[in-house]
Amino acid sequence: MLEATGASDPGCVRSNNEDCFMVAPSIGLYLVADGMGGAQAGEHASKLASETIWEIVYQNAGAVTAEILESAFEEANRRILEAAGANPEMEGMGTTLVAAVDTGGELLIASVGDSRAYFYDQGVLQAITDDQTWVNEVGRRLGLSEDALKTHPMRHVLTMAVGVSEPVRVNKYLLQLAPGMQVLLCSDGLHGVVADSVLAETLGSEASIEDKCKRLIAAAREAGGPDNVTAVLLRAAD
């Protein structure tokens, strides 16, 4: 059994919030999407992707497999491309997406882009997902130092996003839940701004998961809040 909560904030710089999150325990679905695109397109992309994942998980509730979750991402990709093609104002929109489905003792996790999933257990914070970014998939393979990557002009470039092109490359993971384990899904407005040490300290506190979510959002804002920030936090029962 999972406790779950989520929170989102536009941050300190942007006037609108293009992030979208979902906490749907009745079907065991939890997700974070970080939209991109001009005007309201980013908001539309993240919302459309989230609704598509919900629809397909709902249709397969209790029987979701890694293949079904991947096909849900592919359908979200198709629908966003279709919507963008039908409306010039939506051209170029897309979204990152990380989703987790509770199958009873395990989490099926899928991701596209750089929204992340972490687990926190017995004092250790560990990233589950791999960022689909130039830094992670190109820069590190070229042997560039972490200091150089932090200031590289390509540091914000995604190598994959939902709704940008066909086909979409979906990364999939399986996490075995342990009693008391916490799982954090978040946009780069959190993990790209707040140090892992602060994430770990917050998750390791005795606060409720609702308060932890609020503290994570506050930490991103205190660090300047340059982007929208969203967190979904899950905790397995003891």
C-alpha cells in the first residue's frame, strides 16, 4: 500500500506553469510531465500526455505491463504530434514525462526526457531514471568533466521528448518496493536546482509526505526558482 501526494509551483521567474502532475491511487498511477513550447502549448502538451496515460492505465487497471505503459507513452506522443499538426499555435510543443504504476509490491516506471524518478531507502537517495539529455547521453560519453558540463551551452538540450518526433524512445524500469521506501517523481525545476543532499535530507526527515513535498518546492524557490517545479512523493507502508 502506498501513501501519495503531489505539489506544483510556477517558481520565481515564470508567470505560467507548464508542469502537470497526477496522483491517481485508484488505478495506481503517478506521474509528472514538464511541457515545452510557445504560448500555452507547453501546458497543453503536458496535460494531453497526462490524460492519455491516465486513460490507457485506467482501461488496463490491474493488468498494466511494461509494454502497455510504453504503448501509452507512444499514444501520448502520437496525440501531441497530431494536435500540433492541426494548430499552428501548438507547433513544436512537447513534454517530458515520468510515470509510475503500482502493480502491488512493485512499481513499473517509464520516462522520456529529463523528469526523474528517485527512490530513498535506509538513508540512501538513488536516481532510478536516466536523463535523455545532451549532457547525459553525449557530453559524459565524450569524457567532459562535471564542471564543464554544468556550464556547457548544450546543458539544457533534451535528446528526446514526448510529442516532438516519431518514434519516441521510452526508458523502462522496475522497482521492487520495500517497507518505508519513498519514491520521488519530479521535474527538472526541482532536481536541476536543488542538490541531491537537500533532497535526501528532506526525505529523511520525520515530516509527513505532504510536508516533505512542500519543503521540496520551497527549497527550489529559495534557490531562485528559475523554472516550474513539481514533485510527486510516494511512500510504501511499513
